[in-house]
Amino acid sequence: MLSAMDLREVFATNLRRLRNAKGLSQDTLAYEAEISRSYLSQLEKGSFYASLKIIEKLASTLEVEPAEFLKLPPKRSSNAR
């Protein structure tokens, strides 16, 4: 069950993380995935929902399984500082 973060935010966070891990700019990823840079930017902000076709294009370009975009971040323990 999701608490403070909805799936759109989870997707946005993971998309940014995966893009940065590959060392790609938004422009480069958008070009290679054949989507517009402004659309990619909105996805990374969590403003838009991604279709399955877009998830497929991004996963292929980033060389990850599509499920990587929906993985929840690890929970932080309440006593961690």
C-alpha cells in the first residue's frame, strides 16, 4: 500500500534515478527513446502519467526492466538520522 508517495511520484523518482545512473541528459534520453523532451520533463516532475508504450520505450533505452520504474524506495527506519 502506498502512503505519502503515489505511483506517479514513484515513477518520476525512478525515471530520474535511472536516467542519471546512465549519465544521460533529458535531451539525450528523449531523443534516444523517440519522445519529446518536454514530455519527458513532465514525466520526471510527476505531472503526467506514462503510458505502457512510453514505459516500454524508456525501459528499452535505459536497458532496464519496466518494473524498475515502479519499485518503491526503501523504507527509512524511524530512528535513522
